[in-house]
Amino acid sequence: MDLKETDILGDGIAQHWYYRSKAAAMIRMLDGYVATSLLDVGAGSGFFSHHLLTHSSASRAWCVDISYDADSDATTAGKPVHYRRAIDSVDADLVLLMDVLEHVDDDVGLLKTYVDKVPVGSRFLITVPAFQFLWSGHDDFLEHKRRYTLKHLESVVRDAGLHVRQGAYYFGLVFPLAAGLRLLPKGAQPSPPRSQLKRHHPLVNSLLNTLCTLERPFMRANRVAGLTVFCLAEKR
């Protein structure tokens, strides 16, 4: 989770429909893959690696983010978590880049850097925001460089030297609603840079979470549309 948005949700992150559903989709995309060591690149608060440590047999995690004030160590579910501003080679067998590549000018170069840091056989799970036409002040607030199509992300992944195992869109059922809101006429003024993440009424939060729950069993077959692009890849 981006550190710029941590204060918005506070301790309600795990209950928010977006992060709750995205964490569950992450498990779905891994399709039973059992990881021992995690490398969470651009980890921010470390939400996704914490979720895997709590809900899987993964035994440790390295969370890397240049935004950290200093290196530190902690535990989640009794398992070690190492927060680092940078990292050399590491024996991680699952690398997470959850909404990271859209923040850098050279997405292939950044991904290749971490491909070179882990052993052959390591899996990579990558997410990015979908479709450039959905650009809004939310992207400006988070300092994004671009949004992606599924084919674009898969091309980046291959160019970095990885083998694509699975690619899919997610948040497909809420896509029409979100697209409609973002494409409403706004007059001459562009959308101001601000986060669109917010706490919802429990009923709204539950409804959106239900839509995502209904979608998840079929998400791996969705190559049409969604708000997020997922890609599972492997270093061979």
C-alpha cells in the first residue's frame, strides 16, 4: 500500500473493499503456489506481504521501499519482516511488485534489476493500474507515469527476461461504474491531484466487496477489462 494513502484508512485497511479484494485476488492468481521467502518491492506499508505471511506458509519477508526513513525489522504472525531502503541478492522465491512499475520512467529496467537479484525459479506477481483513458487526479496524486493494458504489461515482463505464466484484468465488475465516474464531463478544468481512496459506508463497502468476490473465481480468464492488471511470471 502506498505510504501516501496510509493515513486515509488507518487500521481499516484490511476491511476496505479494494485492498481486501486485491489481497484475495493475489492469492487466486498464485493458484496454489507455495512461497517460502517474499520480496515485496515498493512495499510501502507492506500490506500484501503481511497478508501472505498471515494467510500462507511463507516464513519471512523483505519489504523494500526508498520511502522508508531507515532500515528496520519487525514480525508479522510471528514471522520476520525486514524493512529495507535497498537490497542486494536475496533468496526470495516470490517477488511482489504491487502497483510499482507505473511510478518509474524505466519499468523494464526496474523489473530487470530485481529479476537479477533472485534465483531461477522465482515467481513474480505484478499489478499495475489499467487503461490510460482512466487517467485522473488520483494518478497525479500518486505520481504515476502511465497506466497499462494487459498486453503492455506482459510485454514489459517479457522484456525484463521473465516468462509469463498468467495475465488477467481484475475489478471487472466495478469497471463500468468507475469508468463512468472518471469519464463524466468535467468541463475545462482537469481533475485535481488527490486520492480517490476513502472510507465507505459499511453497506457500500460490503456491496463492492461482494461484486469482487463474485468475480474472483473467473478472474484468471478475464483478458477484456478491469481497473487493475495482474501478471504472474517466472524466472527461468
